[in-house]
Amino acid sequence: MTQKQRATQPSSKTLPKAPTGIQGLDEITGGGLPAGRPTLVSGGAGSGKTLFGVEFLVRGATEYDEPGVFMSFEETIPDLTQNAASLGFDLDRLVAEKRLFLDHVHISRSEIAESGEYDLDGLFIRIADAVQRVGARRIVLDTIEALFGEMPNPGILRAEIRRLFDWLKQKGLTTVITAERDRPDKLTRHGIEEFVSDCVIVLDHRIREEISTRRLRVVKYRGSTHGTNEYPFLIDEHGISVLPISSLGLDHAASAARVSTGIDRLDGMMGAKGFYRGSSILLSGTSGTGKTSVAAHFVDAACRRGERCLYFAFEESPRQVIRNMRSIGIDLEPWVRKGLLQFHAARPTYGGIEEVLLVTHKHISSFQPSIVVVDPITNLLMVSTLNEVRSMLTRLVDFLKTQGITAIFTSLTAASGSLEASEADVSSLMDTWLLLKAIEVGGERNRALYVLKSRGMEHSNQIREFVLTNDGLRLLDVYLGPEGVLTGSARVSQEGREKAVVTFRRQEQETRRRELERKRQIFEARMVMLRAEFEVEEETIKQTISESELLGEEMLQDRGQMVRSREADTSAYKKDGGAPAARKR
Amino acid sequence: MPKTKTKTRARTRKPRPGKPEFWNLRLYVAGQTPKSIRAFANLEVLCERHLKGRYRIEVIDLLEHPEMARGDQIVAVPTLVRDLPGPVRKIIGDLSNTERTLIGLALQPVV
């Protein structure tokens, strides 16, 4: 819708093509319808042929600067204008701007008789006049076969219609001829496909299991490659959108940038950085394991970074999601009000799988988010077969990857059966797969998660228990017991046991420390006692010494007196009188 | 319009009192093709025989007035439109089959 280019392609070797501007169709046809040639659009009643034609002209006039003429052989102009308005096209304005010319060819069989030869020059002149009035490059004949019902002599009519197609081709008008298909073995009621050899598109509207799907197929495109599959398409207030079943190639860029999961410790489990930007993440688990909560964390974190998020809720209403997430401390409402977060809630049963896909596409294209959440994809199985869901998801994943959008898909696993096997069908599409599970041990259920795979990054192999608190989801420490990871009460009791061991050790240390102290006190007390004893002894000894000294002197004195009294030589006794006595001791 | 090729041949005569019905006929053609010349000739003969004095033929060449094709919902040429007396009837072709033309115009042949 954004690109504006002329109808003719720059490359002269390839067939020039006129882009239809119809979402997705130009992709299938490799650029549009053959320019300057007729294209047959065939389909049953109510298959959208007229709207196809209208959109082809409106887009041509508004986006590619190619005015158009609509020759209606069935609907009146007011009816046509009104029907086009339901697709958001204002035909009156385009007519007033001379970019579109509407002509209603009405013939009533009751008032017509035939007499002799005739030709369709009247129609030719009308068309030529209309084309000239707006300078048309495109024209739609809807449905020219109606003439067979109104005009006599089908032989002449066939020849004239053939001449008309040749004439339109000569004039270089890109023409869409619609035709009613009432039998599966024939493209048109009167076999006019013989005259249109360039391009044939078949529209189909079928009902299966009470759900209607519209499909489009390019049956033939002379001189050009084209997708040959049946492509689902949708008609809504923005016109027709066709979706290629499989994208053309796996050539999307792979970003090395990472985005946080919004849960610190979960980031930690994936190389401390989180998911790759633009990757697809599968969150699977049985009911009540917290899939939406994990997704909500991711959304909340993205909105905090100022990124836009688109949330497809296939099970809960937006209000319900917001309320429930508030209970774990995530308030999404401000993001909705700021326009960063958009919810789209609908039961897939509303319109079938193709419609879901197309609606998803449309919202993504118009909102341009960087994060998309689909919650849950399992609800899609309600409306379709596994095969179709898988093909739809493949297309969605491819589309998201080419847009570089990070996507989270939640998937509900049935309580019975293997957790991993049931998801095998979609898991191969996903880059990262987080498995949430309930672990039942000791009469209680606890939540645990692990990273089952994560392409292109290191990731933890641990099964981690988590709890949903008022503050959000919290991953807990890993406690391994003899039977694996301990959760819930078992974890609590293990935590208790570990605490007890620590306490015991601390007490033991305390006791030892006290023992030491006691010993030191005993030791010190003994020291004091010993010193006291020593002091007593010392005192005694000192007394003894002084007593004996005293005694020695007295003896010397006594001896001196005796010498003096005997009048002998006194020098020897005076000099070292005490020494012999001290040596004796 | 530079040259008006439109042949508006009015052969109006006063309608007779007993038969007030006046026929207003328009013949749409696309140029002077053999078919259109034939159609006009056939029509004139027929009118002279059955509607003498109470008819008017207007020949409209759509090449000159293409927009007029829309007004009368003309697809095929030649187309003869009986405007009056109502209801509107159309006959396509060169009018070579007189019987069918008379039936188409709901004209009672005058004996």
C-alpha cells in the first residue's frame, strides 16, 4: 500500500505487469496481472469476483495512477457504490475526480426482440467513450456473460465477445473479466475462457465444518511464473487480502541482538541475555503452569523499553488478562493507554484458520510491533486440523521473522501424554522452547520451567522451580534431592535441613570457643597460684639468706673480738671475713 | 459538434382522429455500415406500410453521440427503440426478418 510505481515494470524482457494493489496477490503473480491484456476471474456466486474487480480499479486509480472503467452487467451503480463502501472504497469521490468511470449495462430480455444480424458495436462505443473520458488504463467487465441471458443469438454473441477481448487488448487496456462458475469442471458458464488465454484466476468460497474459507488460485498465467497453490483470502473493511501459503524463501535476516525475557534469572538461564530478537519462542505447558504470566513479563519488559507489543488472546478477554496479571504485580494497563500494547481477542471459531491468519497479518502490518504474543495457539486446533494449523503457523512464523518481530506462542499441553511429543509438530518451527510443568510431589503441585531448546545460544539445562508472587514470577534456587529437583515443601524442608546443619555447626564452634576460654581461665588461675607459691618460697629463702648473713657477721665480729682479745694478726679476717662463711652456705 | 451526421428524419403527419396512436422510433447505429443502412431501409419500408403518417424515426449515430448509448442502454447495433406508444420495446438486428420485427414492435399488420 505504500509503494507507488507505474504499472509497467522496468525490466523489458519480462512480461509487463500491472500491480493490482491487492494485498498478497502481487506476490503470488510476481508483480500483478498481465499489463494491457485480459485476465479472467472466475468463481461461484458470492466468491468476491466483483469486489476483486472494484479493488483492482480503485488501487489502480489511487496507488498506481491508472484510471479505470467499471462496466457492470449485473449490479446497478448505486448498489455497486454501496458495496464498495463496505470495503472502505469511496467510488463517488473517484468518479468525481475523473479517475473512475462506472457504467451499468442493463438489458432486460422481456423488452428485447431480435430481427436479423447485429453486433456489439454499441457496447464497444460505450466502452471507448468511458475509457476516453477518464483516460483509463484498466477496465473491468463484470460479468459479461450476463449478456447471454439477455441477448438472443448466442452464436453472434460469442463471436462479438471474442472480438471485444481482442479489441481491448489492442487498446492496451489491462482488463479483468469476471465470470460465473456454476460447475466445477468448467471455468465459465458459456466457455468464454477460450478467448482469454493470458491469465486465469479462480476464486472459491467453500464451507467446511461450518466454517467458511475463501480461496484464490492462479490457474494460468502465460509467460510468467506464478504460485500454483490455493491461497486463502479475506474480504474485510480494507478490501481483499490474499496470503501466500508458504513464503518464497527462508532468507530472513537473523539478528544477533538479544531481548530480555523480563525475568532476570530466566535471562540468566539463557546466557544472561535472554531471547534473540526476531526469534520465535514456544511456551508450552499444561494448564495453570503460568504460560500467560511468563508472556506477560516479556511484554511488560518490552513496553518498559518503549517497544510496541501486540497480544493476540484467543482464550481470555484483554480485561481478564490485565486483571489476572495485576495479581502477580504486572500492570499492563498503562501500556495499553500509552498505545504501546494492543490486545486483540477473539475466539478462532469466529472465522476459521485463514481468517485468523489474515487478521493477525493485518494487525501486525498496521501496528508494526516488535513483539507479538499468540496465546494460545492450541485454540486454533478447535477450528482446523493439525496440518492446517501447522501450515498456518509456518506462514505466521515466516512472516514474523521477515519482519524481525520476536514472537511468543503459548501452547497448552494436554495433561495426559508426553509433554514433548505433542508439540513436536510446531516445535521445529521455533527457535526457543520453554517448557513449563507442574511437578507433583508429596501431595502438592509446584511449577517448574526449563529451557528445552534454544537455538544458537548457551542455555541452562536445569529444571528450575518458580513461584508466582505479588511481585511477579520468581525463579528459585535449585535444590537437588535424591530424586531430582526438590520443589515446594520438599524444597522448603531441604532448605530447613540445610539451615539446621548450619546452626548446629555454629553451636559446635561456639562450644569449642567457650572450652578454650575456660582452659585459658584455668591456666591463668594456675599461673596466679604458682606465682603466689613462688613468692612465698622466695620470701622464705630470702629471709633465710639474710638470717645466715647476719649470723656470719656476728661470728666474724665475735672472732675479731677474740683475736683482738688474743692480740693476733687481724688483717686476714678483716678483709674477707664473710667469704668463707658464705661459701660454706 | 463539427458536422451533425445524425439523420433526424421527421416524417410527421397528423394522426387520424380514429387512431390517435403516434409512433416514436429511434434507430441506433454505429456509422454507415451495411447493417445500419439495411436496417434503416427495412424500417422505412415497414413504417410506410403499417404506420403511414403516424410515425417518426430518429436515427442516432453512436459514433457521433457515444454518450447516448448509455441513456437507452444500447449494447448491440443496430437497435430500434420504440419509445411511443409505451412500454419501451427494443429490437436488435438489421430488421431483415419482417415478421419478427412486427412481433417485436407489437404491431398489428394492416391488411
